[in-house]
Amino acid sequence: MVGKRGGSIYEPGERSGAWIKRRINRTQEFVIGGYVPGARGFDSLIVGVYDKKRLVYTAKVKDGFVPRVRDEIFPALKNLRVKVCPFANLPEKKASRWGEALTVEKMKDLPLAQTFTGLPGRFREWTDGNKLRHCSFVAMRDDKTPRSVVRET
């Protein structure tokens, strides 16, 4: 969203402090199904939502974690490790244009977790490929079942 100070005038070809750009974030709950290892236990969480009876990967959440929260989340992730990928759409067939896709090669190094809910997240938008753009962690919650977490519209 773009806004302009009410009393200012339009100046063609000029930049002024009268115009502001305000980003609007969306929120959504996600199911945690794995993580990328890092210095404080994990670098990012692999999250998704349920589509019918399938858990669908939507993003790697890296931003928004403080050390205390990482220390609280990581023991639960470590105790819920599984060998079978909980996401129906992983591994991805090819790398995205930014190289962030979870391909077979990248999946070999990722510990997967038995799914559990609890990640309200903030993000900019859904992409055409049903992934999240600019996702960040907000908080944990444990009062919902994983299968109740679906894409909100």
C-alpha cells in the first residue's frame, strides 16, 4: 500500500518524503514437519498446511526466532524425528530460480519431525506455486491438532 501526506503536492520525476510505502502482512498457522540444522539447534523450520488428508510443504521459516524460543522448540523437534517425509509434495523436482527448493539432494541432510502444530506465522503473500513469500515466526501454540491446520483464504 502506498500513501501520501494529505497537504503535499505531486512533483513529477522527484522523490520526496511525502510518499510512504506500507507493507501489509498476512497471518496463517502452520504445521512443523522438519527443520534445517543450525548453530542453535535449527536454522529454519520446514512448515506446511493440510490439503484434504495430505500435508503440503509451503515454506522454510527462518526469521523471527530469538535464542530463547529456539532453545524451547529444538528439544521437541529432536524427540519427534521420523524417517519418512511427512510432506506429500517433497522432495521438489527442481530448484527454484532462487535455489531454495528442497530437492532430493537437500532432503538427505534434513531431519524430519513427526508433525505437530503450533506455528502462527506472518508472510507477505502466497506464490502461484502455493509457497509463502517472506515468512517469519510469530509464536508457538499447542492447542490444535495438526490436521486442523489448513490454508486460510
